[in-house]
Amino acid sequence: MIRWSFHTAEELGGSAQRGKLAVYHGGGYKQDLVGGNSSALELINELRENGWLDRGTRVALIDFSLYNANLNLFCIVRLVQHSTLLLLY
């Protein structure tokens, strides 16, 4: 996947996400946060430095999965941050 380019919902395998402010139709820009915490923080800082995450960012969706080995159970989580990314500042 080419970085810094728009992808449709079909390309991303995305689905619509209803929020308090709007409905987001699954397309957009994607960055996988791979590796450990320090690697993920480096990627987030790179996004901020290149202007992809700033006070004008409308929404950020963070998807991840958790696995409980005792129950053999996966849990898929989606965090939605609307409006500004004050958590990153």
C-alpha cells in the first residue's frame, strides 16, 4: 500500500462508522502501527510532523484486536477520536 494516498472503503475492506458528529464511510488514509510501543509512537510522531495529525484532523479511528488465551477468545476494538486529537498534544 502506498503511503500518504487516499484509499476507498473497498480497498481497505472498511465499513461505515457512525459517530456523534458524522458518518464516516470507511475510506481514507491508513497507517498500520506495527511493532512495539516505541515503533508505534515513532509512526504517530511522523504523522504529526508531516501534517497528517493536527488540530484540523476530523476523526481518527484506531482498530486493534485482543486475544484471551484462557478463553480462546478474540475481541476486536475500535477507538474513535472526533474533532481534534487533543490526546496527542
